[in-house]
Amino acid sequence: MERSHALLSEMTRYPLEECGEGLASIPEAVERAGVEMTFSETKLADRFDRIYFIREQLIESLIAIGHDMNERGWVMRIEEGFRTRRMQTALAIQSNAFDRIVASCVWECGGERPPLDLVQRRSMVLIAQFPLTGTHLCGAAVDISVFRRDDGVELDRGGGYLTMDERTPMLSPFVADEHLRNRQVITEVMEARGFMHYPGEFWHYNSGDVLDQIRRETSQPGRYGPVDWDPATNRVTAFEDPHTSLVDNEMIARELDRAMKARQEN
């Protein structure tokens, strides 16, 4: 987790040159290509419909990944695509996700109340409070799960999507070897088509943004930054200040108090 925090901190110092490319519908591309792929039907933060769109030039690679997985006998489920500013802000303080982060921090602290600084660092890694580190805001990322085609059983990666505890990092030492192998093989399929893994979450892959350029050591600026998107015109507008946190420290402190009170009551 600390290594992931350092990586995200590096992102805030890395150059970005937003290209202005629009978004494309993943489900429509899947239907045209005849790929077997599914999409989560849950709501983000319990109230937002998920937006299964990604930058236009990433669609071809994503469809190719779907083909590759089908040939292996797998079906990829897209759990998450583009997020709006409002969605990302809500997720940062959404009680279910935040409470899981607090529970993980309590575990790290041996059952004691975690310091605010630790909760802030873990939240940055798992929820992306800063727009520049939120690659879903860039339209450059997908969260995925993978299932076997023959019986619909999920490939076990040592936890399901949105597991937020010691098992969450891609190379977590708290999962079995077979689960690490599943993570590795899925990552090989994704990265062969240009979607790099995020070390802090075993389900997250991205391409073309600042995180991707850092991970591949290209020395090139990120092409995709956090944007506001107009679905009617497919125009994107870059955030004026992608370095400003979507939630302030006081809000995180209040949420920590609430989460700890709820733990005591339960």
C-alpha cells in the first residue's frame, strides 16, 4: 500500500498533455464485434448508474482482450469504466467503501483506532481523492472480473471485486499462490494489449494516462487526464486543476469518526 501511495504521489508530479479525445461505448463495441463480455449491474455508491465508456482509441484493444479471454475459455466482466467528477467525489466518502478502508486500517493498527494520516494515505490509494490519480476520471481505465465460460465460475483471485483489505494489492502476500497465479495470467492478457495493471488493486487496468506512462517508463506525457464529459456532443473538457483533492481533510476526519463510532456500536 505504501508503494502504491508513492506511485500515486509520483503521478501528481508527472507531465500531462490532454489530447481531447472523446469516449466510446464499450457495450456497443462488444455487440458489433460479437465478443462475449458482461457488465456489472450494480450501482456505484449505491445510486449512480455505471458508465461503460472509455477513450475511443482504447476500444480496439479492449475488444481484442475480450477475444483473447474468450479463446482461453474466459468471459471478462467490466465492473467499472468512466466516472464523472460527481461519481468520484461520492465514492470518496461513500460509507461502504470508506468503512472497508477504515476496517483495513484498524487491522494494520492491531485493532486500535488508526491515525488520520494513515486513513488518508489508504484512501488515496483505493479511492483516488485527487483527480489526476483517478484514472477512471480520465476515461482510461477499467475494473474487471473474469469468469469461466463453461460454468460461469469466477476465477479466484483471492477476493472479489472491491475487496479492500490486506488482499487488495496485486502482489499481496496474504493470498494463496494459486490466486496470485490467476492475477498474473489475467494481467499478462491485459498488458499484452496495452492495459497496465495498477499495483494497489488487483482488478484495475489502465492505458494512455499518466499512470500508464510511469508504469511503462516511456518518458512521454500522459495523453488522457481527468475530464468532464458531455455525452450529447462527446466533447471532453480537462479539469482546470487536476491536483486539487475532491474531498478535504476535515471531511475525511468526520467520516473516520463516524466509521469508528459505527464499529463500536456493532
